[in-house]
Amino acid sequence: MLKKDELIQVISQLITPPAEAWKNDPFEILVKQCPKDLFDKYVDSPIEDSIPSTSEDVRTINTDARIHFSQLLGGLYLELANLLEAARATSEDEYQLVSLKDVDILKSSFEFFLLAGILPFLEPGVGLPASSRSTFIKSWKLYDGNKEACIERLAFAAKVMVALLKSNNVVTVQFLPKFIFDVLAIRYQLLELKIERYETDIEEIVSKCPTDLLFGALMFLTQDRKVDPTPKWLKMACGKQMTLILVGKNGLSHLLQYYHERAGDNWTDNLPMTRQVAWHLATVPKMFKVPLKYHEIVSNQFLESFYTQKVLDKNMLNIFINYADQLRVRFSLNADLTIYDKILHFWEALDKKIQDKTSTDTVKVDAFSPNYIKNLQLLAQLQSSLSVKRIRALFNCLLACAEHIPHVRDILKAALDNVGSLGFTIYQYVMTPSLTISLEKKTTSKIQEIGENQNETDAPAQELWLHGFANADEGVARRLETAFYVVDNVLSSAQVRTIFEMMNAALEDFLKVSEKEREDDSARFVHLEGSKLFSSLHAHLLIGCCFERLTVMCDDAGFSQEECMQLLRLCESIVNNATAKYMRIIARKRQVDVFRFTPSEKKEFECTRDTVRMCLPIVSAVFFLTQGTPRLQDIQMKSIEAIANFIKAADHLPSDDYSFNAAIEESKRLLRELKIDVSQVSPPVIQQRPELRRRYTQLDICNEWIEELHEDEPAIKGGALMQISRVFRNKTWHSQKLMEYGIFETVKDLVSDDDSYVYLSAINCLCEMGIYSNENLELLIEHYEDMTKIPQKDEAMVIRIGRLAEAIGKLMMAKGEHSILFFDRLASIFMSGINESDEILRASSCGAFGNLLRATRSRGIEKWMDQLFHALTNVLRADRSPLVRRSAADLIRHCLSTTGTDLFLVHRERLLDIHREVRALTRTDRDETVRLHAQLCLDEINAALNQNHEETDRGYHRRIRF
């Protein structure tokens, strides 16, 4: 029996070519160099039907030399493998058993073994052909197509390969980088021939190969050659293995590394290649029956890779953008669930939090992570494929983050490009009460609990804080600063236009007669189109700040004619409105002996005076600068007339404000220069409120309102309903008189009116009566219950029932905890509504039930919880309407949030089921709003768990180190 060194020497001699040039079959010459005893030991009897080994016209003596040579080498390999296996059992270090020189000889000889014992028996197109491996072979033929012979020879080759590669780790480590392509080719060819006895051993060997090297080999095997295309079965086998790598740990990085190594650092600059890779990534492999599961794995790998990078990799980012585009086109729901929801959910939940009008404290957002900043960076790149509607729903949150959160400005620049009225959007943000956001560096405490990790690296270096305002004026001022920051840094190319649009929007609210009248005119239980939503005093503040900003901008660049025209129109409207207010005050003074402003009236009067003081010099300046411009002559004269009328009114209300008096004198001087007589200018028409005109008449106002309710004109009926609503809201002496006249029944009949303004005003009026007395509220609930019991409801009736349900929900919110008196009755009606056939009725019942729970803080919900949860589960699982599923998810959130710290007591048996249902919604529902509400439900549960955990921890003693 030969020793290891002798075996390696024989192998070296066997592959050493003779000194003379090749004349005959090279493998025949190599076989002749083998000692006869070894030839007889390892070589079987010759095979009768054989073909030459090469395509060259070579004269051969033994045409089976390839097989003989492979048998010789294979036998020597098997004997060497047995020696190495035995030596490893007694050696402490197997790496000392084989030298690198020996391994080099084995690697060189294995190339000959491939040519003689493996390649002739592989199907054309499998692996690297012989002509690409050897200089003396131009083409290589299959043995003869004999399947049994191919199986026999490949099985022997697999046996040799497995024995050799498993005998010593040094051999394995050195062989795999060079021969992994051939190992895989033998493996898949045997599987195609239904030979599986070596599969486990080969799989063990392949598992030792570095993943990036294995992935490159698989990609190589799938590529078609010029002569022989790759068989389809091989592509499928390699594709399956590549899919397993791709969905495994860091699988995506191996794919990108493959292209990086072969196409260079900037390989994604090749757009067709980038799109092709993205297309393949978005294509679902056959081994995945559920596309969502595959896309979730790939998307998570992208996001996790980005989270670990300080600077986003350009190539990975380009692939991710194209992958997201492919998903949006081909699997839109999966794109939402696996990419956009993960990027947006935190910010959508934050948007809900900043809209909390009741919060006045500064609180830290515990759920914040630096990864959410990375999400914004990705969002800035993905806006082309993201729904515009979803981004616009986040405008308030994005505007609040613009100053402190990176990448928000880039998002706003792209999102605001397609918005028609930029100024109105920003004005709404300023005037709508919301919290402000700041990103602050985390402060390290000098007090540490013993046992706490001092080298904590998981905690974020920055913290996100929400700031509330006890004073509404401070909140508006802070949001106004943010708005101007956005105008200056995001909308720099449209600054003037945006500021003018903000002023126009503010002017509509500013021109309201007074704050009290604005509040009285609003319908708080229904939404009426065109109603004023914001404070006129805050609108005055915004107009003043915009005027100052325009003045600064005018000094820098000046205004165009169009901008001058807009400025004059704004000033004209403001001055005319101020004149009307002054004249109403003058009329009030004449009607009484002693006149005095209330504090709110005084504040409003001073705001009006200050605004006019600002407008007067602007009109004068623009007038002189644009004199002689034909296009502006008409608006110039109207502005001058407005100033003349105001001066005439201001003379009746003297002021001790020096700057205001100076502005008035300057304007009088301008009028004298223009030779305009103030007394000759016609005064503006002053609109008087209806009740002021009637106050001193002899008519019965209540009776007149009731008569107006029977008019044919919808505007008259709607106006009368708003007047009656205001009476009950203010609880004036008219309320009882109207009740005596049977106003409830009259208004109840108007809920069936055809005009939307009338029936919405009637619903609002009924709710105001319900607030006025519990008897009216009982009647209102009874009327709502009767409407829901109508067997055949047309579309108009369905809409009215839905609006009435929503209004009753808001009414319960206004009643507060006193709503518990009506809980069971309303809960029964709302439960019936949830099971209605019409989606409007189901959605409105869910929304109203949620408001009822908020009003009562879920007191009394225990006995309804099983029935409610069963109904909501059916809705969430089977209802096709997104509107209903949104309302149902929101109702579950109110069930959780309103119980507060009692969540585990109230929902103890159902909490696991609730968590399972809403978690399924976040992963599968097609509507992003439903998924957001479901995510907020999960946040409520997690917050309750964390709070419960903290309260439990407080029971333990802790040692503190200073």
C-alpha cells in the first residue's frame, strides 16, 4: 500500500506531459506513463463502443483513454482520501497533514480529472466547456449519449470528489474557490439523472463555500454560452438555490456584490441593467406561494442594510428605487405593506399625535429611532412612485418637522410642486392647533443604576420631543415661524406668491365681524361648506407678519405690477372692513348713554387699528411708485377711496396712539395733494346682522323665525336654523319661548328636506337643543332610533341617518361624562347600525360609537365588549368597504385608548384576539388608512404593556450610583 507522499508523487507523474509534442491522444500517452500494477488495480475492462476524446483528427490506439485516465486518478484520489481520513483521527491538527505544495499538485491533477472523467458526461451547456479550459481541446463530445454509462461515470466522479473534499479541510478550502462551478454542475446533473445518494454529502461541502463565491458560481452556471445554451432544468435548479441565498441572511448584499465585482463601482449608472435587476428582485419565485412573504423578506433586507449605513450606498439605493417602482406597478398592495407602510407608519402616527388639541405639555416620543430619519431620506427618493394623496395627508407633520428633521425639506420641495394653492395649505397649518416638534441631542445622566450597561450603544443619540402650548397665541406664533422657514427655504422660488396666498386666506377669516359672531355662526355638530374655521385675531397676526415680510422682500427685489395689484386689493379689503367695524361701533355708541368695550372687543379693536396703520403707508407708497400705470389706475382709486372713508370714520373715534394718528395725518396730506374731499366720498354699505335689525322692532322674533322655517327658499330656512341654533347655544331667553312654540317638531321635520344646507343645519339645531336639555336629547335619540328602523331606506334617507349618527356622536363628546346616562340605549342602536347593509350606516355607527366611548371613557362597555368585538371582527375580515374598515379600526383604537390603565382589566380575555386581528390588518389590508389605524391600536397596546412593566419595576429597590 502506497503512502501519502508516494501517492502524490504518482499523481504528479501521471499529469506530467512528455518532452515531445503531442502526436496522439494526450490521455493515452498519460495513461501509458502509469505503472502497470496501478493500471491493473484501478482500471476496469475496456468499453466496446467508444468515440474519440477530441474533435481533432487524431490517430488513437485506445479510444477509451479518457475513461482509463479518470479511473486511475479517481482510484489514487480515493486511496489518498482514506489515508488523510485515517490520519486526521489521530492528529491534533489536520492542517499539518497536507502541505500547500501537495494541495497545488492535487488541484492541477483535478483539472485533468475534470477533462477526462466529468465533462464528457455532462449535458451540453452544463458548466464551463472543455474548449475553454484546455489549449489542446477545441470541442468535447458526450461519451455517446448512453445514459447508463453517464450515470456510472458521474456517480464515480461524485464519489471521488466527496471523498477527497471531505478528507481534509485544507483540501476543501483550497479546492472550492476554483472548482465550485464543477461541484455544482455534477450535483445538478446527477439530480437531473435521478441520482440522489451523494446529495447530502455534496450539500455539506457546498455549505462550506463562502456565500458570495457560491452566488457568483450559480449566476455563472445560468448564463447561456455561444454554442450550447444552458438547459432549462439547470437554470431552474440554480435559480432555486439563488432564491434560498437571496431570502437568507444578507442575501441581498451577495447579489449586489456580484454585480459590483463584475460591472464596477458605478454599475447602476447602466439604467437597463439596473431595471433588469430590479425586475428580477420584484418577480416572485415559484417556491413562494404567497408573494407578500417574499417581498417582505427582500424589502426588509433593503431597509436593514440602509439602517446600518452611515451614508447610503448609491448602487443599493438606485436598485431599491427601481425595485419599489416595479412593486408599485406589479404588486401595488405589497409595495404599500412592505415598503411605504414601514417608511411612513411612524410619521403618520406622529401626525395623529401632533393634532391632539388638549395636550399642553412637552413630552418625549419614546418610540423614536434614528432609523426613522433614514426612512425620510428614502422617502425623498421614492416620491415618484408614492401616492401623492398619502404624502399630502402628512403635510401638517412634515411642515412641523421642517426646521429640525433632516430630509424633510427635500420631501416638501417635491410634494409642494404640484399643490395649487401653496399659501392656503401653509395657512391651514398655522391656524390649526397642533403640537410642534423638535429633535434634540440626548443628555447623559450623571446618575446611573447599578447593573445598568454603562456602554449602552443601542439608545439613540437624539430624542424627539413634542411641545404643547397652554396659550393658543404662542402656538400660532411658533407655527408661523415654522411657516416662514418653509417659505424661505423650501418655496424660495415662489415666496411672494405664497405669502400673498396666505394673506388672502387669512383675510377671509379676518373680515368676520367679531370673534364671538364667528363662533356663534359655526355649526359644531355638522360641517357646512364655506364656514370659517379659524380665529380672526390669529388671522390678523398672520396678515401683519406677512406685511412685514413683504416689506423686507420689497427692499431687496421690488414687486411686479401683478404683485402691486394684489397688494392694493388686500389693503383695500382690510381698510373697508375696518371702516365697517368703526361705523358699527359708532352706531352702538349713539344708541346708549354709556359705552365701554369688553376686553375681547378692545383687543379686537386695537388689532383692527394696528392693521390699518400698517396698510395706509403701503397704499401711499404703491400709489406713488405706480402712478401713470394704466393697468393700476382703477384699483388705485378704489384704494384711495377706501382710505378716505376710513379717515372719515376714524375722526368719530379719536385715538391716543401716536403712530396711528401720524399715519392718519399722512394719509390726509395725501388726499389733499390729490384734491380729494373726504366728505364727498360715498361711504361703504355696512352689513347689519339680522338680529340687530330686529332688536327694536315690535315683531315676535321667535314667531318670525318659525315662519321663515316654512319658506320655500333654502337660504332663508338655513339662516333661520342657524339663528335658532345660536339661541340654544347661548341659552338666551328665546330658548324657552321657542320650546313653547313646538320648535323641536318643526326642526325635526326639516331633517327630511331635499337641500343639504337645510337638513344639515336642522341636524345641528337638534343637537344644540339636545345640549340645552336632556328631554330634548331623549327626543333626538328617539327620532334617530325611529329613522334607523325604517325598513326600506333610499339613498337620501341613508345619508341623513349617517349624518345624524355622526352629529349624535359629537353631541356625546360635548356632553362629556354625563353621556353615561344614554350609553346603553345608544350602544344598542349603534350595534344594530354596524350590522346594516349600507356602508354609510355601518361607518357612521362605528364613528359615533367611538365618540361615545371617548365621552364616557369606556365606562359601561364591559357588557357590550363581546358583542362589539365579534361584530368588528366580522367587519374587519369580510367588509369590502374601506370606509367601514377604517371606522371599525378606529373604534377598536378608542376601545383601547379610553380604558387607560384599566386596559388589562376591561379587555383581559380579548386582548390577545384583538392584538391578532389588528396585527393581521397591518399586514394585509389594502387601505393605508385602515393599516394606520391598526398600527395605532398596536401602539396603544404596547404603550399599556410598557406602562404596566414600569409600574411593576417600581416595586423593586434599586441601587443608585452618583
